Amino acid sequence: MRQLTADVSGKVQMTGYRSRVVTIARVLGLKGYVRNLPDGRVLIQAEGQEGDLERFLKAAKIENTMIYVREIKSEFTDANGAFEDFFKVSGENETDARIDVAADYLKELIVAVKDGFGVVATKLSAMDGRLKDISDKQDETIAEVKGGNSQLSTISAKQDSIIDAIDESRQDVVSEVQGMRSDLKDRLEERLQRIEGDVQEIKARMRPE
């Protein structure tokens, strides 16, 4: 068993740092305490296996919005088994000080939230403008498609007229063939069948899919 004495400096008082230290130490099964020093530093004494104490030191180097650990000076000595648990030592006037600090942090939080809502509102307005542009372009596209449909209808009508004309011409040829001599009729009917096949192929190609 070893004992760790750590001197922590930075933004570590009235920030919840000691509570974080207590949580980490108990998770690792360490015994000892953490307390504030008059000069703004935090003192930690912990006992446990050396490997657990080294992991504790790494975890205690906290940096976030509230806490900033600038430096940890540490020293290892032999443990004496003086502690039964890990706990936080509080000063006599800490409650009033904590209320003042909490009020300051609450003000900062309110300002941050207001600023955040302002940014969100600006982004939503910009998004609304982009959606309107997309809607306008969609309306233009629909109008173009409708115009295209009208042109397609005109083309389709012209194709139908051509097909009807082909049918009329084919019927005229059939009538003429029926009035001819039988010796020419067979040969012309054979040609007519070939023409019939060609006409059907042409009609199939002209039909819109």
C-alpha cells in the first residue's frame, strides 16, 4: 500500500472539483480525503495500490467548462492506514460562498442560453429562406413539365394523323389489287403482304411508349 499526497492548482475551488475527486477515488477503492487550501489550491491525500493511485492522478487532471487543473504536484510515501473511506473536507463558511458562486454561474448560463437561442433563430430563418427558394424552383419545374406535356400531346396527335394516313393508303392499295387480273393479283398480294409488314413496323416505332 502507498500514500499519495497531491497539490492541485488551477481553477479548482468552488467548481465541483472536490466532488469529482471523491467519486474517482471511491471508484478506484482509495482511502483518504480532499480539501481546499487558503491560497486557492486543493490538497489530496489518498492511500491504495500504487497502480490505482497513478490512474487516480491521471483522472484528476480535469479540464472542462467549470474546472481547469493547471498542475498537480505529487509525492508517494508508505501508507499508514489512517483512513477508512475517501471523503471531502468542507470549511466553516463554504455554504454562503457556494451560494454566491452558484448565482454567478447561473447568470453565465442564462446569457449562454440566450446567445445560443439567438444563433438557432438566425439559422432557422436562413433555412426558411432556402426552403422558399426550393419551393419557387419546384413551381417553375412543374410549370415547365406541364408545358412539356402540352408539346408531347401535340407530337402524339401528329403521329396519330400520320398513322391514319398510312392506313388509308394501305386500304386504297388493297382495293386496287382486288380489281386487277388474277395473274397479277397473286404477285401484288405478295408485295402487299411485305408492305403490310413494313407498315406495321413503322407504326410500332411511331407509337409513343
